[in-house]
Amino acid sequence: ANKGIDSLNVVQIVATDTMLFAFTPANLFVSSNLGASWDTTPVGAFAPAAAIGSSLIARSNGSFALSSDGGASWSIRSAAGDIVSLVSNGSDLLACYGTSQCDHYVLSSSDSGLTWNLAFNGDCTYVYSAATDGDYLFAGTGPGFATSGQGIFRKKKEDTSWSYPSSFPYVPLGSFAISSITSSNSDIFISTNEGIDLLGQEGIGVFHSSDYGDTWSTFNEGLTALIVPQLFIFQPYIFAGTQSASVWRRPLSDFGI
């Protein structure tokens, strides 16, 4: 499905209510026919990006920019620095930043990126991923100077502090980082990037919690690769993209969803 795309290095795909957007390192392409053909947008925008209903928010010239017309025009929302990932839930946004060793944090926005507030500062702990289900914010961290801060953190939107579910397995996580978080109401899924755990095992696969992270279980049956950089929910499945260049899926009904 590459008709019209001038580069096969596609770093992110985002779906709004009406269109598909494909980001390459140099250009942004848009499709209104489910990827049968693509057109270049006239104004440059770059990943990471996220959908807000029928609009798209992305980086453009060092700022967050919002487009409501398929990328034809953009309105500047606010400044944007070195973003690791951008997550949306309705008009709520989470932006993970990563610059120097002690400058990894998460900002949140409830007005489609117009204004931002500090949502997480890991005190020199690397923040690799974030997610929101509307009620809770989740931050996935990894090895940093504060080794006790590795793992999954959460807080309710109205709270001022974060909690660390002590029941999470592999505490601390050795050299792993929480590379992906996805949620379906109270059900939370996380996966990790490349690394070695404290038992010498490479990759620990996918973890699931049905109670907002209070308790966790592994669900790796059938997976031949336990390094899973990316998870994605698309009913009725959860998909796992692995480092071995393969994509796996599992019915959400296996998790009681």
C-alpha cells in the first residue's frame, strides 16, 4: 500500500476519524481511501504524532501543530522539544520527552495541546512510554540513575503524586524499560524493549492487569520473541510488534475483555 509514497522508511502511521497519515523522515503523506493511494501534504509535519478525533497533532518547526483539514494547513499550539512519544485519548494528550540523562519527563494537556502541565518527573529516571484511559495516567520507565524508579507508575488525573504498584513482577527490571503501554478501561497491557532481566533472560514479553495495575500476570503463550517494542489494541484483538520483525495477535476475549 505504497502508491504515492516516495520512501519506504515509514516511521509512524496515525488514523484520524476520516484519514490515514504516514510519516517518513522527510515528509507526511495522507490517504483518504484506506491506503490505496497517498498524497504529500503541502506543509511539513513530523512524528511522533497523535489523532484527536478528525484532527492530527504533530511536530512542525519545533512546535506542536494541529491540522483539521488533512494536513493542508496547520495551527501552532505550543512549543515542542525532544519528544519520545505522543499519546492521545480524546482531547487529552501525554507527551514523553527525552533529552539529557536527567531530563526525561511527561507533560499532559487537556485542551488538544494548547497548554501543558508537568505530569511526571522521574527524578533522573528515563520515561519511555505513557498512556491514559481517561481516569488514570500511566508512565513506563526504565534504567536511569534512580534504579529504584524502574517500572510502571500511575496516578489519577486529580492526584498530585504517582504510585508504584509493588506487585509488579521483576522489581527492579534489570536493564529493561517499559516501551509500550496500552489500555482498555481498567485493563492495562505493557511490554518491554531489549534487555536482560535479573535472571539472565532476554525479553520478558507482555504483562496484563485487569485492575489498573494493582496485580499483573504474564501472557506470552505462543510468542516466539519476548522483546516487544510495541502493543496496540484494535478490537477484537491486541497486537504485539516484536523485535524479530513479526507481528502477533491475541483475542481480547482471552483476557476477559
